[in-house]
Amino acid sequence: MKVLVNNSLYEMGRKEYRGVLKVASKQIQCGIYAVEKDGICELRKDTFDSKEELKKAVAEYAAKGFKVHYNLQIGGGAV
């Protein structure tokens, strides 16, 4: 799996990739933390003020063929 982080491309196995996604998911609330397509994943930090805005963005990525990793939580603090 190839992972794009801040314009740097890293190659890793599936197990390491799942670990990276787990860490990334804890860093963002109500937002998209990764998009994946054709064996390449881009880590993102897209935050939204409402669940509706987030769902719209997820649908837009999905319509383009991306698998979208996101959190729907609102409030609280990021770890």
C-alpha cells in the first residue's frame, strides 16, 4: 500500500497501513482523515462544522470512486 502524507509517498504493508489509519482517526473529529483509491491512500485533515457538510463531502469523494475514511463525532477534544 502506498500512503501519501504531506506530499511524501511511503510504501508499507497492510498491517502497518491499518495502524496508520487508526492513529489518523484519533486525530480528527467530524472530518475526513483519509481517502483511498487504486492502492494509494492520501492522509487528510478535512474538518467540518456539521454532519451534513461531512456527509456531502464523503458522497462527493465516493462518487469519484474513493473509499473515504471519516469520523462523525462532533465536540470533545482530539487525542
